[in-house]
Amino acid sequence: MITGVPVQYFLILATLMFFAGVYGFLTRRNLITMLMATELILNSVNINFMAFNRYLYPQKMEGMFFSLFVIAVAASEAAVAIAIIINIYRRFATINVEDVNQMKF
């Protein structure tokens, strides 16, 4: 149980994770690190869902269900993104964003 931990600690952790993910997404040029930064942002949202659910509605499970939905979307997003990254690597032999400047079908 998380009854002894104040909700501010969870919000601070989620904020730090969110801004670390935004910083990683904006500054990195490798597609894999950009994908990991996106996952970090989604996990910070999950922490917020859990914390607010526990703080506002301790007997209900809405935040938990939203978190499960976010985890499912993140897993499918990661699978599709990794497939795209593999195809980009096969085509261009690099996964740097600046080096991939052509889009052909």
C-alpha cells in the first residue's frame, strides 16, 4: 500500500520523468533513443494516473484501467515503431534522423 507516501512525491517523480523524456526526444537524433524517450513520457503519465486515482478515489479503479489502456497502446506503438526503424535501417543503413531524408513507397 502507498498510504504512507504523500502524493507530492509521485507528482515530482512523474514530472521529472516527463521532462527527461521531452528533453531526450528533442535533443537525440537516434530513432531508438527517441522511442525510449516517448516510452518514458507515457510511463510518467501512468504514474500520474495511479497517484491521482489513489489520492482522489481510493476505492475505485478508474486510474488503474486507464493505466492498463496506456500500457497496451504503448506496447503496440513500440512494436510498430521498432518495425519501422528496422525497415529504415535496412533501406538507409542508419537510424539517425538527419540521415533519413527520403520517403519512398
